[in-house]
Amino acid sequence: MATKKPQVHTCQAHPWHGISPGEDAPEIITSYIEIVPTDSVKYELDKETGILRLDRPQRFSSQCPTLYGFVPQTYCDELVAKRCAERTGIRDIRGDGDPLDICVLTEKLIPSGNLLVRAVPVGGFRMVDGKEADDKIIAVLESDLVYGAVQHIAQLPNTLVERLKHYFLTYKQIPSEKKREVEIVEMYDRSEAHEVIKRSMKDYQRVYAPTPARKPRTRKS
């Protein structure tokens, strides 16, 4: 039996547009990691170039307690916003216009981001920032020795979940400025995480998938 040859690329794929979330999505998803818990600055993907750039120094003590990044070829737009409105009753919600954020738990110390991991979603936070749906998927690293057996967000230590909530509710807040209108309106389980992922993948396909070329019309004789 012939061995399947790997694809050959002449340049690095764009982490958002050039990488698939995986054949097993949404049960297992390929995720791009931007920052790790030891980072003292916040890195963020430059959407135009696909290069990881320094977004800003962490001005205060708040640091993300997990690997943090996004799911490639996802986009938070109409379908994600509609789901948020359905579940919360909040009106005039729109998607935040970014790929779907993901937190990946692992017991291993990973020194830097800009890498791909396979992650298993176990739940998520339905976060609303102003009037924008800004969901955070919570996942575990596939085959992780400590977290790998977790299947539901309720199985995670409550202190860790609360630490994640605190980070997302405060990491953009500057003490001298007016309090931001950010809230976590729902914490959901694995099945709802799958639904949000599928909707974000459909939003991406609608906005970014290439339009098929039209076939030329056959002239009638």
C-alpha cells in the first residue's frame, strides 16, 4: 500500500486562514496558541500578515492561567451572535469579528506560543463585551496526563474556572478608567461548546470561503 505523501508548502500557512480546524472538529480541534501563562506581554496574531506580534505589555498583574489562542477558520459573526441572543435574551448583539477564542489546559509548562495543538473542548464562557459576543471555549490538551480525561467543564477545579473568569473580566480594565461593560452571562458545557464552534466555522465559510466560479452559459443553437 502506497504511503500518503505529506503536502508540500513553499511558504508558511496563515494561522487563521491557511490551517484547518481538523477533520475531527468540533470534538477535537486544531488550535493556534498565541500566549502562554508565563508571558509578561500580550501577543496577538496580526490578521493581515499572519505573523505573531506584540500587542501590548501586561500592564498589571493579571495573566492568563492557560494556553490561549484561537480556532483556525472560525469567525464570530451572525450565527454566533444569534446563539448568544437566543440563550441570553440580550438584544442587538453582534459578533466581535474575530476568530473564536480558546483556552487550553495542560499540566505541562510550555515556554512560548506560536504553535499548534490538538485540543478537546469541554465547555466555555459566553462573554459579552459591550454589545459583542466574545465566546471563550475551554478545552484540554489532547492526551494530557492530568487534564486529558476531563470531558465536562464541571470536572475542572472550581478555583481554576474562577481564575479564568476573573482574567477575562479584568484583563482589559485600566483602574483609572471607567469600568468596561464586560460580563460572562453563561458558562456552558461540552455540547454547547460544539454548537458554538460549528456556528463560528459556518460564519467563517460564509464570509471568507471563495465563491465558486460560475460556469459559462451554453449558447443555444
